[in-house]
Amino acid sequence: MSAETLIASLIVSGIGTVAFIYGKRQSRVPHMAVGALLCIFPYFVENLYLTAGITVLLLGALWGSVKFLSL
């Protein structure tokens, strides 16, 4: 694992932790689910670009679910 990948995984996991805590406090399931996934998946992915891509997809899915599914 390179230094760049390690730093990226720490940043992604930090974002996931914040999203999970926010979701838990506000009782929002999408935030908790994406937060948990952001905390877990960097352990299994060692490619920096793949990590960035998965992060963008998960955060985009969270944004879409909040934007279009909440009334």
C-alpha cells in the first residue's frame, strides 16, 4: 500500500465517520449506510483511483437519495 492510498483511505474513512455520526444523530438511514460503506471499503481497495471513484459514486448516491427522495 502506497502512502497516497493510505492517506486517501484515512480521508475517506473520516468522511464516512462524519456521515455515519450525522445519520445516527438525525435518524437518517441513507447517511448511516453510506457512512458505514465509506468506513469499510478502503480496507479492501488498494488502488488510489478506484478508491476515489467509489467514494464519488457513494457520495453521489447519497446526494441523489437526499435530493430526489426526500419530500
